[in-house]
Amino acid sequence: GTTVDMGALAYSATRVSAAPTLTDFGEVTVATSESVTITITNSGGEAVQFTGMVLSDTTDYTLDPGSGGTACGSTTLSLAAGGSCTLTVTFTPTTDRKSVV
């Protein structure tokens, strides 16, 4: 599957999580898309600096930090203590296959 690399954390004492942690896009027809909104939460007591969130597979997946409920706005950001933001991962297969992220 594809992983979302959240970049380096500025503080090791922080607690960051992403939900959902696993998404099954199921059967998606070639050249059509399915999307999932991911919420990133900082449950720690200090802000977290993201130096760049990237996908390991950019052929069939795209990352949009500017969408979702409370959009992260960028792949490089500071997430306040107790804060959360959303981004969208879209799967658009170029070949016939099933995907779980």
C-alpha cells in the first residue's frame, strides 16, 4: 500500500495520529477516482512542525492538503497543541488493481 510520510517532527514529546489509519479503496475503475479524508491530530502539549507530507506512490495517488473539513492548507505546516486538520488522498488507478492505503 501507499504510506503518507508526515515528515520530521520538531518535538519528540508530541503525540500525532492520523485517522483512518487504513483505507480500502476497493475496486476502482481505471481513470476514475475514489477519495478519503484523513484527519491529523496533535494530542500533545506542544505544536508540531511538519517539514513536508508526501505520498510514496504519486503515480496513482494524489495528496490534497487544501480539502476536507478543517484543511491543513499545506504539506509544510505547524499544527498547534490539541489541534487537528484534514487532507484528502485520492486514488486514480492507471492500471487494473485493488488498493489498500
